[in-house]
Amino acid sequence: MVEKSSIKHTPSPGAIAEAKRTPGGWVYEVRGNYGPNDYVPPHAVVGAWKVGDAGEIVGDFIPNPNFKEPNIEVD
């Protein structure tokens, strides 16, 4: 079994673009159908990357230990 913390997360092109718009902040990976203005429950956050002052992702992905995979209904 592979632990969540040992999985390497590579930022998506969308995460890289968001980092450029959020210098000095954080970029979060969220699982589920949430819009840009929707409330995102903490368990839907897979984890985050720190963004440096130049708008580039710095450091490793920090996994959220409380993340839970969303329930997917199958017809």
C-alpha cells in the first residue's frame, strides 16, 4: 500500500496559472464539482502548494490528511 504523503503530485497547467495570479499565497487541489465562488468543504481539498512571491509554485505538495474521495454515483 502506498501512503498518500509519498505520492508525488505534479501541478497541473491550471494550478500553475493560478499560482501566477496568487503570488505569496497557496494553490489548492480540490476534488469534486465546485465553482470558483462555491464553498469547498475541507475534506474535498486534496492538498496544496505554496506560491512564492514571483507567482511560482515552490516546495512540495502538502497533502490534506482529512481528504476524502467524493462519492460517485453510477447509474
